Amino acid sequence: MVSRIVHSSPVASTNSKIIRGLLAILLEKANSLTAKERRIFDFSGYLTALGITHHLSQSRVNGLDRVIAKLSA
């Protein structure tokens, strides 16, 4: 998985279709926020509110936590 910030908007890619979909959800929200808003936004809570984390393995959740840490940096 590759993730980076381009022109203050997060960008990421992966070969996994599941992770690609999860990244799309996270990036859609992240790209609607300013950099300051991204630092304080609860992305984990957002995924939980959407009911997504309930369907993921702990390994996937751990991976998403690392992505969220990059989005919030």
C-alpha cells in the first residue's frame, strides 16, 4: 500500500480490492476536510458509525489504524 499527501490531499493505492474500497471511504472523507480538520477528525469512529469495522478482521482494523495515523498526521 502506498499513501502520501499531494497538494494537501491524501492519496493512497493498493492491489487489495477490500482495502481499496476502505481507502476510498477514508479518502473521500479526508479530502473533504482541511489539514487541521483531518488532524482532529475521528476516522475510526467514522468507520464504526458506518458499521464497517464490525465486518473486518483484527488484522484489517490494525492496518486501517496505520492508514488513519497517516491521514491524521
